[in-house]
Amino acid sequence: MPGEERHGARTHLCSPWRAWALHAFTAFGGVVGLLALIALFNDQPRAAIYWLLFALVIDGLDGPLARAWGVAEVLPNIDGFVLDVVVDFFTAIVPLAFLWRLDMLPAALELPVVGFTLICTALWYARRDLESADHWFNGFPAQWNLIVPTLLLLGTDQMSNAIVIAALGALQLTSVKFVHPMRVVELRRVTLTITVLWLVAIATLVEVHGPLPWGWKALLLVGPAYYAAITIRRTRADEDIVAAARARVADSLA
């Protein structure tokens, strides 16, 4: 995930070959994204979803390893953060291609919604304030690899998909706080557990033929519901801090 290879203290340095191997592992995420795209255009959406989930696993592992091994110090001329952003942006394009290829949006809104979302995603990756001091993401962190397959499995209608995707795209340009599952200390075990369960639910339910029963849909919604709840909780906490600071300033000027 963005920010994982730029920030954080190392525990020990690794050998140069291991540092190169880790950067190659990060870059391999781009190959996985390409395989997902190929599967999608070969009318193999299930295989494409598996590749997208594999890309998420790579993205979740490379940052912690880079910090633990001190990769930035071993290979100072390779910027792991930039590499991560390049790969993440490419893999973000693939689930957005799902929206068009699988007719998940109203025909008249396909290009406007996908184009708008892609622009917002590019701008989000370019933000200098990508993370807060306590490692929460500022704005929706382009987790299209999770969102689009979830909408596909839920079988939501085209207009609902358009509204959800456009709203999350717009949220990328806000200061609404979204959890970084690997770096936010608060409730990290719970967050990681639910994230893994969300991935497993997608990987399992993609094999179900036909519409999902409501019980399975409810299981699939646990992850999004948890993420939404902690996002609201953290963002409200920020608003309370800002409101208290403004009140102190007002009192001092009175």
C-alpha cells in the first residue's frame, strides 16, 4: 500500500539481493494486474478476481517487509514508494475495467463514471498528505480491488453501482479518514482479521453460480460495514479535535 516503503523505522538491514528481490516482488504486482486484465478480456471474470486478490496480498506484504529489512537504506536509489504507487495505480485500473466489460454501469454513465473515478484515483496517489500522522489514509485509498468484486457478487443494479463508485471516487479528494489495515495500531488485529475474512469471502463466493442467497450477501457486507464504521468513528474524532481547537481560539480572543 502507498506509504509503506517510505515511512517507518527499520529493525535490521538486509542484503542487496534480498532488497532487489523485494522490489521485484512489488513490481510483480503489475504482472499480476496484467494477468487479471487478460483474464477479464478473455471472459474469465472469476480468474480475474483471483488475480486481483493476489495483487492485494502482494501489496499487503511488501511494505512491512521493506520496513523490517531496511530496504530504503540498502538500495537508496530505488524509491519503493514510487514503485508501489506505479503498481497500485495500474492494478486500480483493472477493477475499473470490470465496470465497463461486465456492464456494471448504465451505458450512458460508463465513460463519465470510470473516467471521473480514474482521474480522482490518479490525484489521490499524487497527494502529499496521503497518510495522517497516525497512518490513517486521507481520502478513500483506491481499494477498487475489493469494492468492484463485492458489488459484482452482490448483484447490485447499475445505477447503485454508479452512485457507489462515483461517491467513493469523490471521497479520494477529501480528508475523510480510512484505515490502513497494516499500519494503524488501533484495533489492528480486528481490522486485519476482518480484511482477511473479506478477501476469503470474495474468493469463496466467486465460485457460487447464480445470485447469492441473502445470508451470503450479509457475510460479504461485514467487511464494508466494519470499514465504514471505523471511518466514521475516526473522522468524527478529528472533527471533535478541530472543534475544540476553534473553541479555545475563540475563548482566547474573547
